Amino acid sequence: MKSDRARVLGSAPAPLVVPAVAAVAILVVPVVAVVIRAPWRSLPHDLTQPDAILALRLSLETTLTTLGVCLVVGVPLGWLLARVEFRGRSVVRALVTLPLVLPPVVGGVALLLAFGKTTLLGRFLESTFGVTLPFTKAGVVLAQTFVALPFLVISVEGAFRASDARYDDAAATLGASRWLTFRRVTLPLTLPGIVAGGVLSWARALGEFGATITFNGSLPGTTETMPSAIYNTLQLNQEHAIALSLLMILVSVGILTSLRERWISGVAP
Amino acid sequence: MSLAAHFAVRRPEHTTAVELDAVDGEVIGMIGPNGAGKSTTLRAIAGLLAITSGTITIGDTLVADEERHLPAHRRGVGFVFQNHLLFPHLSVEDNVAFGPRAKGQRRSAAGRQAREWIDRLDLLDLARRKPGQLSGGQAQRVAIARALASDPKILLLDEPTAALDASAAMGLRTLLREHLSAFPGVSIVVTHTALDAMVIADRLVVLDNGRIVQTGTPTEIAARPRTEHVAALVGLNLVRGAAENGVVTLPGGGAVVAADQVTGPVFASFPPNAVSLFSAEPAGSPRNVWSGTIDSLAPHGDAVRVQVDSFVPLIADITAGALAALQLRVGDPVWLSLKATEVSVYPA
């Protein structure tokens, strides 16, 4: 079955098709391998083990908190970067996106150096607020936020940029302050982009491993999230680790489909 | 409310410097070519643009000078944009209620006020629709209702009919005439069409190159245009030169002979249907005979509008029959003649 375009222009050239197929293979084969090797029969048993439930609950609890933190601080930052011209805006943007390219382990080391128990900031937080970050749930949230927030800021900024700033003018001539305009015009118009950015950053937080384990270790129930649990279990019980991996794949696919159907291919409501 | 706008907006590439006063209830039409500063003027008055020097006063309130800039949302200046800019996520009713709500009214009171304006602009059966489900003319009517419902002191309209087809534009023009003359404050309508200017405005302001070059009633301006843009808008030929006993000599060469024995710097204008075309040099009485080449031919009402590249670009309207008899094509040489009595001359 050939499309009109292929009939008119000829088939796609091999030098483009072959590497493209290789790219798909690289991305799909490992995931398929997990699905094939998954211990389907013992799956219900594996996934109801106390340690599995503990890790899953911790992951959900921390990533949802992370998502909340990201939205509360990331949406305003995205708006500022998109709508307000200030000195050093490009520097801020570059700094904010740095964690995107930073190896997560390095992020973990950096967090230790900034918020570790023996650091100035760490001691201040402990003596003033009684808060210790490393090796706690709050530390997990911090590590996840460190890696997930850039995704949210970047996509939210893009959404604000794509929305027509002339609506701000129209709202102003109707007597609306910038804050009111943000709440009643800009936010509703960019909601699809914000939701997409939120889901993306949440997925990133869910998969976070390097920074979390470096900053927090992996204490079951406190800092051992799903990725840490999979890594730790892999040494002891491979079948069990595969079951947990499968669970995460299912969650990710679920996220992707919901994104695709509701926000990516669909038009804004 | 009245308006006193005496300001300049300086940009590296162009400057707009405007001196404009208007009294309560006045409807001002603003015309001029693209880049003349019309939108800059409106945006400066609305507070969407900061002025470089001068002052803008609305009623008794100084809203802008060199240092101060009252933000747009506190000026009470309503704005109707060329492409309506209705909020796409809100229904017609919520769009119209947006202004009252922004001013702190409760939802029910704002809704009442919105419905009142929706009713006045005959939009009741569209109240629940989203802007995406409206035609261009309907959307622009909603935009006008939205601007009026915010109870502005001044109303600015930036080419409200430009994006509409001819019949929708006609409908909107009639509606604007009615609602702008009922509006208690100053309203300013920027337009590109002569008809808008003639139908809607009490007074016309002509902008050219960042300055107001002429103001007057539509009739005065149409009869005695002072810019080529306005002359073309109302369909007149316009030249400027020095007259001596009725002979107007242009700085770039060429002359137009008028029946009036005037002297001094003048504008001379004449209607396109007074210009006759010939394929050979005409003999006889006309005082003005020029040669040129045909630049373009286009239908214009029942006639054909011929643009001729002569000593200056000129337009002539001839009948389709005359065109066929002359067998004229673009690029052909042609002779033009004009009776001196058809030329009106007025001081420049």
C-alpha cells in the first residue's frame, strides 16, 4: 500500500530507511526483552511482596510531591522566562537547563556538597528548622526535583511562548492586571502544555535513580524508590527485579498513551 | 471622556509624533498608509506602548508623560483589535463579562452586564458559543460588545472591518455608526477604507509618516485631500506644485492647468472619470494633454480603472467599450486629456 506521496516521489531511500529501522530496534528490543522474560506466572506474587509494595508506595508518594513542587515553582519560572525581559534571562535559562545534561550521579554529589549534614547549608537547616535532607524522604523529593524540574520549566516556557501574547494586551485593555490575566487567560490557554510538561517531569522523577541513590542511599521504606529497589533486587533475585521492571514499563506506557491521546495529538479544548 | 494626546514615540527606525485633542462623544476616523503611525498612536493611548515624550490626558487624568506610565489595565481605554482577540477558551458571554469581572464585579452582576451588551449588539443566540464557532463578523461584534461592557472612558478600534468580507464589513459599519455615536466618550477608528471613514467618523485625522497632516470632516477631506494616500482612498488624482495664474507646475516637471487663476503653492485634484484616453495625440479644446504608458487595468464598478505612468502616476476611469475601441494593453503608450474646469485647486 503506497501513499500518494510515495507514488509521486518514489520510495523512501535506503540510506534513510535502514538507519531508521536500526534506531527503532535499539529503542524497542530491550523493552520487548523484559516483556518476554517477565515471570508472568509468579507476577501477582512478586508484585505483592512487602518490599515491592513499600518501594512502589514510596515512589508514588515522593514523585507526586515532586510534581507538586515542580508545578508550584516551575510554572512561574517558565512564565517569567517566556514573558518578561530581564537582565541575565539567557543565563538563567542556561543554568536551569544544566541538570538536563548533567549526569544524575553528579547531581547527587552536588546535592550532597550543598545540603549534606556537614555542610554550612545542611547545618543551618538542621539547627534552624530541624530538617535533615540526605537519607530522608524530603531528600528523595529534592533529588527528584533537581532532575525533573528542568523538563517542566522547558516545556512550560515553550507553552507560554506558543500562546499568543496579544491576549495579554486584550485582557489589559479590559482592566485585568497581569496576575489576573495569568490566572484567567494565560493559564487556561496553556493548560495542555503545562499538563504535558507535568507528566513528562513526573515520569522523569519516577525513573530517577542516580541522584537519589547518591544523595540518599536506599533505605527500604524511606529512600528506596522503585528504581533503587530494582537495582538492589537484581543482585539477589533476578525474577523479582524483572517483575518490578515490567511494572514500571506498564506505568510508563500508560503515561505515554494518556499524553498522546489527551494532549499531544489532540487540539487544545 | 475627552482626550488630549500630545506625545511622541521615538524608535530608531521611525518616529510617531501626534497632537490630537478630542471632545466627549466625538468619533474620530484615523486614516493613513501602512507604517504611518496609526497603530502606534492607538497603542500609546491605550497604554500598551510607552511614550518617549509629551503627555496623554484622559478626562482630568494624566495617564502618561516622560516618566509616568499608567498601566493599560488602569486606564479605562477599550480596544477592539483587528483580529478580535476573543479569548478562545471562554464563551461569548464570558468574554463579554471579562471586563466587568476584572473590575471586581461579582459573577452574577458581571453576567447581567454582559447579557445587556450581548442583547444590545444582537448576539443573544450566540451567547453560549465559543469564539471558534463564530463568523468573522460575529466575532468582531462580540469584540465590540466586550470592549463596551468594560465601561471604557475611551474606545479605540484598530481596523475593525479589515478582516471581514464585503457584506459583513457593511453590516459592522452600520452597527459601529449606531454604537459609536451613542458612546459617551471619545472613540477613534483606524481604517483603511474610505467607506468606513465616511460612514462612521465625525472627523477624520490623516496620518502620514508619523505625523497628523490633515484633520477635517470627511466631506472636507474627501474634497481636498492633502496626501496621495487619501486621494487614492477617495479615488482622486492629486498633485502638488506651484501655481501661477492657474498653471500648476510640479517640482519634478510637468504641469496641470486649472480654470481658477490661482497663484502660490497648491494642491490640484481631479477625478479619474474626467480623464480621457487616446491612442494618438488628441487635437481640440482640452487644456491638459499628457503622454504616458499603461501601468495596469482593473475593473472598477461598471468602469475600467487604468493606471497610467505619466509625469506622475495618474488614474483614469473609462468604459469597457472605450477600452475595447482603444485596444489598450499594459505597457502601451497612451495620451491623456483633461479639461481645466475639472481641476480643483486649493492652497497647500
